[in-house]
Amino acid sequence: MAKKEVQKEDSGKELLMALEILEKEKDISKETMFEAIETSLLTACKQHFGKSDNMRVEIDRQTGKFKVFAQKVVVMKPEDNVAEIAKEEAKKIVPGVKVGDIVDVEIESKDFGRIATTNAKNVILQKIREEERSVVVKTFKDKERQVVTGVVQRYVGKNVCIDLGKADAFLPESEQIPRENLRINDRVKVYVVEVKDNNRGPRISVSRTHPYLVKCLFEAEVSEIRDGSVEIKSIAREAGSRTKMAVWSNNPDVDPVGACVGMNGTRVNAVVDELRGEKIDIICWDDNPGILIENALSPAKVVFVIADSDEKSAKVVVPDDQLSLAIGKEGQNARLAAKLTGFKIDIKSETQAKDTPGFRLEDYYDEEEYEEGEYIDGEYEEGEYAEEEYAEEGSVEEGEE
């Protein structure tokens, strides 16, 4: 008996050590594994004895020792050895027992049989896999719509597998920055778009092109955004080429554009470097759509804006020498301004506007009431961080290529 007790004590210590390792390395709680072991032992009982309804498992959480009991009815002559026990045998366990009483009879685990024991082991391993998957899903579910850092692990066709530590993320070709050459072992920041759990394990979809990647990168770099002093109101992005971002200050003493640019451009340059040189225009947000549209068309100067908030459309007149700059290369500047503001924007030069109904101030004001530099929806405010681009003449609406 003493030898058996020593063996049980040793096995209990080994079990506790194994569970502590699982808890530390895989973040699976010991209590969860204790419950899995109880379930596996009951499964082994059912497979070996044919049923387990009258059985229970006790595991000492402090020592790791476990016992399996079968609750048997005391009878004079048992017909079912799983559910009944002879009175004479029962007396050895509980002296003074009577027919009809129920006694707990300990079952030695060696009595389960090899096949039942193997199946019990498989139940535990399956539970470990399920808990690992559950922990990963929960961990990354909390990181949805956030930026995480990973290491480029391998290519699967044109898609990229990113190692995030506890799990791999899937970066499809459509979510990769055009012309960006990701190499094996490169460390990159990615935006977690979605986390799903399926039969093959957790599937984490990430992006390098999502506009919110830019937002999260600025949140990490700009303390004023983190503390709420500066708010990012809108972002329009063409990944790998250019981003326009409108910011607003909730503190009159804080310049929102200056806070995002940083001293000598350190903050914005850190984001630009992470995005492999993507240009970023930062402009001031304004509730007045006219002012907002003027700011969004920066660096081009604007003569006046006629904005229709109900129709979400705007007519913009710019100096003749600013038309190409306002539209941008291949229409990009105007296209991003439309995405940023949510307005369909039609741009014409002063010369073109003279011959186009709806683009002349006299269509809205008496000529003597109009002063040079005025327009219907506000005053011009040039963006503080922008770069010049050139394009052909034309008009662009939101989303138009």
C-alpha cells in the first residue's frame, strides 16, 4: 500500500508540473485542464465499463492526485458488477452497511484497460488543442481594428504569412501595398481586419492598405491623439501613393496639424517610413463643408467653393494656373479630397467658370456684393503638410478613378 501511495504522490506532482507548464507557455488555466482530465477519466470509464452514469472523479487541486469512484447499490447477490456490490464486499468499505445503501467504490485507473486509457489521453490532447485555439482567438479578437507587429514568415503564392508570435496572420495580395517588396524575416506593422475561428484553427486577416493603419500609426506616434486633444476626423488613402488626413483639435491651445507633423517633421516622417515613403497630407477639419473642401484640395489655392450639403456636391473654382495642381496627377488630389470630405467635387479654372452656369458667383450674389477672395462656404486655409502634383484638366467625384 505504501508503495502505491508513493507512486500516486509522484504522479500527482508530475501532473501539477505539466499543468503549470501548460499554463505558463500556452496560457491554459490549470482549472480548465483539471476539468478536461475529469471528463477524460469518465470517458475511459464509459468505454471500459459500458457506462459512467454512476461514476465520479475527484482531483485534489493541491496535490494533483485523483480518484475515480463508482457509486454502487448494496445487494445480497449482485447481477450488475458496475452498478451493484455484494453486502459482504461493501462491509469492507463501510462497516455496518445495509442492503439498499449506496457506497463509493474506488476504481483503480489500471482497471480501465489500454484502449480506454489511450482514448482518455486523446480527449486531454484534444482539449489542449481547443484551449490553445480559444486563447489565440480571444487574444487577437481583442486586437481587431488595431495595429500589431509581425515577422514575414513565408509566401503562399502571392499572399504572405505573417508570424505574430502565438499565431500566423494572412496578408492577401489585395491588402498589400502596391510595389512594396516584403522579404522573409522583415518586421512589419499590419492592421488586424478580422479574426475568425474555423475547423483548421484561427484565421487572422490583416492589411497594409487599410486607411485605419495610418490612423493607428499616428495614434502611436502622437501623444495628443492618444489623450484626446487632437482627433482624426477623416482619412482617405491610396496605399503606396498618397494619404489625406483631416484632424481637429479639442484644445484651442493645440495646433492639430503641427501636433501630427511634429518638430522638424519627426512624427509624420516616422509614419511615412513605416509606409515605405507614402506621401501624407494633413489638413484641418472644419464643420463648414466649403472650408473643408478648400483645405482638402491643398496644396492648390481656391477662388471660391459652392457646396450643397443636401446633395453632397460642390463646385470649385481655382485660378487658371492652379487647375492641374488642384486635380493632381491622374486626378489623385481631387479624388482623395472627394473621399476625405464625402462630397462630389467638380473643379474648373476661372476661365472655364466664366462660361459655365453654376460656376459664377454672380449666379448666387449680386456682383457689387462680392469681394475678391470671398466664397459661399468660408475662407481658404492652406494645408500645412502637402506636396505638389500635376494632372490634366477635368472633374472628379468620390471614388472615381
